[in-house]
Amino acid sequence: MLTFVIRRLIASVFVLLAATFLMYNLVAFSGDPLEEFRASQAPNREQLIEARVRQLNLDVIPPLRYFIWFGGIIRGDFGVSVEGRDVNAMLAQAIGSTIQLVTIATIVAIILGLIVGITTALRQYSGYDYAVTFIAFLFFSLPIFWVAVLLKQFVAIGFNDFLERNPVVPTNVIIGIAVVSAILWSSIIPGKFRRKALTAVVAGSAATITLFYMNAVDWFSVPQIGIVGVILTGVGAAFAMTAIITGLGNRRALIAALVTAAIGVAFYFPFMTYISFFITEWWMLLGLALAAVAVSVAVGYFLGGHDRGSVMRVTGFTGFITAFVIALDRFMQVWPAYANSGRIRGRPIATIGSSTPNLQGSLWVQGVDIYTHLLLPTIALVLISFATYTRYSRASMLEVMNQDYIRTARAKGLAERTVVVRHGFRNALIPIATIVAFDIGGLVGGAVITETVFGWTGMGQLFVNGLNRVDPNPVMAFFVVVGGLAILFNMIADIVYAILDPRIRVS
């Protein structure tokens, strides 16, 4: 493995050198960075031209100028832009903005795409499968700028108007949502007509009761989860994670998961009334999340018995979900103050920018502000990426489930959960690993159109502005970062193959 990594790194260095040389010269020969001065009537035009020539080494031909640029790269200096700005500072700001914009969208798209794609493969040719296929291709065919405009109009402006008028869901809308929920869940849950009918009744009733309850407590103005919601979520996560990872027949895993959920619930009131007020930085919240996961895994270790590894995974996921819901409830507590503040004025869902200027408040207020600005671009990017992951994961899962070893596993009497999760799902991830690796590697490349529509200044805008100004240094900073990450994650994908499939040997 080490030999493979070293060889790939050496080869990647030469590939990156050749690519950067070509890219630098293509940008340098694409236009004249002095054009704005040549057409200027300013009395100091010659001095301005001379200053830019000296600043960007324009008196050296581009093939040789590349090596001057490369010498700066070795020292960690990306140079200056045509405006005289430090490209290192521009790159740092752009990377932070793009990671904030695209990371959550990509993670959500991957998780939802895998879940929906695999469940449609298990329910092949059902109404659920046909509906998801139609929706996935519909979203995939929509242009991102059009989706972004629709989201601004109907999700942001429409929802803000809803909050300003009377935040109560009309009865006819509740009935429509209940019907859709009943149809959706009855198509997902397999079984005969009686079971599907019961599922539809339960799903429709649950949606109706939930929405009427939200209207009664004015939930849209004062959202909250509360201790009851945390308990229900923790218990539900315990049963769900146990069913998926070990099966509900493993009582030891279920007990450990319920103990983990109980520990999380026990910390609800201390966290809300005391601990959360001492959390003033994001790294402190992250550290608390890691501590929650560590405690959860420790519970699985001590209660896991002979199946300790699987139980630790069950408790780890259960603890993470419970802790996430508690933190989410804490953010919700500041929603009324945030939405009614002087900077927001009752219209919290933002349509442009990455933050509200001059907004003062605690970490929790800042978190809500980040959420309201990320909501629309995240939905836009998820809708476009959703189709890719659902289609690939569905096709991969169908191929795996038709293999001989799956039939052998069933013939040996293994439970269907074991066949799907341990034998099917793991091997279905192998081809998907390539797509996920490249997507993650391209994160910092930015979403140029999305950044433009929603007013984000990220990596995509850095690249486009550099090309428009015939400014090689920002373009090359973008190219080095994105190209390096693409090569790195391509290598990681090869290593992941060997981890997922023991038959693959990396050497």
C-alpha cells in the first residue's frame, strides 16, 4: 500500500506540473492584461502600464514567466492579482466561502441519493421506484439557474410572506400533504394490500396530526423540538440503527443503544440551561459533538460483549443523532429573536449573500443566520446532484443483488437484512466510491452558476473573474487547489476499493 501511494504521488506531481504549465500559458495568451490602460486617457497611463508590467513580470514571455510563478508556489506564494491584491488572501476567503456553500449540499445529496437509490433497487418496478425515477430525471434536466430563481420566488419570498401574514397551514394543504405521505409510505413498505392500506392510514394520520399540532402551538413562529421530541428521536434512532446494523434480534445492541439515548436525554436540560451558554466558538461545539460520539462508542464497548464492534457502531450513530437533535433544538430556541430582530424584520429566509451584515449575537444566532443563507443554494445543489447518486446507487445495488453469492447467502438461510446490509450494500458502494471521491475532490471548485445567482464569492467566482481579467495568478491558484484535490481523491478512491472489496489488492 505504501509503495502504491508513493508511486501515485510521484506520478501525480508530474501530471500536475504539465497541467499547470499548459493552463498558465493558455490564460496568459488569452488576452492582454494591459488593455484597460492602453485605452485609457489618464495622464499617468505609461506609469500605470509600467507598474503592472513590473508587478506581474509581463516583460517575460509566458512560457518563461511560468517558472517565475512556479518558484513562488514552492515558497507558498501565489503572487498578486492585476488589482494588486494578495492571491493567497483571496484564495483563503474563496475556499472558506465555497466549502461553507457546497459541503453540506454534497453530504446531503450523497446520503439521500444512497438511501433512495438502494431502497428503489430493493423495491424495483414498484410505484415508489417509478416515482423516484421520474422525479430524479426531472430534477437532473432542470437548469440550475432556473431552479435557483424558483427557489427564491416560492421558498424564500413565499415562505417569508407566509410568516408575515399568518403562519398557519391551511386545512386543504394539510389534507394534500397527508394524501401524498400515505401514497409515498405505502409504496415504500412492501407487502400485501392489507399491509399497504394500514401503512397508508398510519402515515396519513401521522402527517395530519403533526401539522394540526404545529398549527395549534404556532410552531412556525416559535419552532421547537422539546424534551418529548428528543426522547422520541433518541428511541427511534436506537431501534432504527439496531435494525439496520445488527438486527432487532440482537438484544445487547438494542439495550446499549437505548442506554446511549437515555444518556443523551439526561443531558438535555443541563445543556439547554447551563452548558450551551459557555459555548461561544464553533470549535467548542464540534468538540462537544466529538465527546458525545466518544461516550456513545464507549457505551457500546462496555455493553457490546462478543459482538462489540457492531454494537459500538450502533451506539455511535445513536449518540450522534440524539446529540444532533439536542443541538438543533438549541438553535431553534433563538429563532424568534433572530427572525424579529432589526436586521431581519420578520423575513428570515435569505435570497442573496452568505451572512447578514452587522448582525450581532451569540454562536446560536450566528448559526441560524448561516442556516437561513445556506438553505436555498443547498436545496438547489441537492436537487441537481440527487439524480446522479440515486441512479448510480440503484444500478449498482441491482447488479449486486443479482450476483451468485447473494443467492447463496439467501440459500444458507441468512436474514434478508444481513443479505442486504452486509453482502449487498457494501459491494454496491464500490463503483459509487469513484463518483463520491471525485465529487468531494471537486468541492472547492465551486458552483459557478449557483454562486452567481445567490451572490456568493467563492472559488468559482475567483476562477471566472481571473479569466475575464486575463489574470493568471488567481486562475492558477484555483487550478492548483482543485487539480491537487482531484488527484488526491482519485487515489483515495483506489484505496477505498481495497477496503470495500478484499479481492482488490493495491500494490
